[in-house]
Amino acid sequence: MHYHYYAFPLLIMLDMFIKESCNADGYMDLDIMYLSEVDPTWNNDELAFFTNPEAAAVANPIAATACTADAISSTAGKPLKQLFWCAGSWGALYPLSGNQNGGKGVIRDSSLLTTRVLAALHRRGLAWKTMGSDAMCRGVISPTLPKTQYKFTLLHPVPETNSSHVIGESALTWGLSRTIPSIGQDPIYTIWRWNDCCNN
């Protein structure tokens, strides 16, 4: 499964509620940011390992067991940023590639892949941390995924019309009946990012 990552700063494009000084990364309009088709690590676990060697430290049963706490906390709406190698109830974040075991449902699997995309972009310095006191007036590079900075909303095939969900939140709370059998199930997500801003 490949992905296309777009910048879509809706409130900035509509010129609503956002001062220019609060635009941490300077995105002003719709733009394509990344394509998995040009990323050699996306479908190659070995290459992804060499670009993310910390995967060796967290690829063990003890680290996987710790992800249980993140799954419970994420389902309660509070992902644990200290467990950077976990994606809550969706599974392990590493390797940062498009390969996974699958079989857990289109919604859960695509949510995990979306989280891996964000983690890989942060690891490469292509996505910035825009939340917290250190990122108040500008975005800062964060090599690990700041999970509390993001929320997802499923747009297709059956949209979440009145809610969003945090990284790792159990698909049982938001993802039931979100696919339509036999007509294609390629999900589209809107990724909401928290931006802290200095207003002086």
C-alpha cells in the first residue's frame, strides 16, 4: 500500500483564526509533501532498519509488552509519548516501512501505516514538533513522533463526521462499520496537528 502526504492548512487557506506568526512551518496552501513511491525504505524493511537503527532496541518481547499500557492509555484518549515505539492498540511502530502482518482489518492496518508515515517523516526531519513550550514560536525538529500532537479523522470510505481519534485509539471505539465491502477500501485520513503559538 502506498501513500501520498499532502499539506492542507485549511484554516490558513481560509484566513480564519490564524495569525501569520502562528504558522510554525510556513505551509500556506495545498501542496504535496511526500510520495511513498519515491521512498526506497517504504517497501524494504532492511533498508528501513538502517535508516532507523533504534528499532533494534525496541524489537523485543519486553518492549512489545510495554505497548499494552500505551494501548489502554490511547483508548482513553491519552497516548503515552514516552513509549515512542508503540502505536497504541494498532501495533508496533517499527519498522518504519509499509510492510506489516496485516489481517487485522483495513481501518486498523491503515491507521498503523499512517502513524508510521508520521514517525518516519519526524525521524528524517521532514515533519516538526509544533506543540509544547519549546515549539511555542516555531516548529522544532523531533526525531521521535510526538503522538499527542496529532489526531486523525477518517474521510473515506465512511467518514467520521462528528469526531476524531488519537494515535493508537482502539478501532472498536471509532472504526466499526467504516468500510464498504467490495467497492474498494483505500482509506483517506485528515491528520490534525496541534500548533502552539506565541501571541505577542
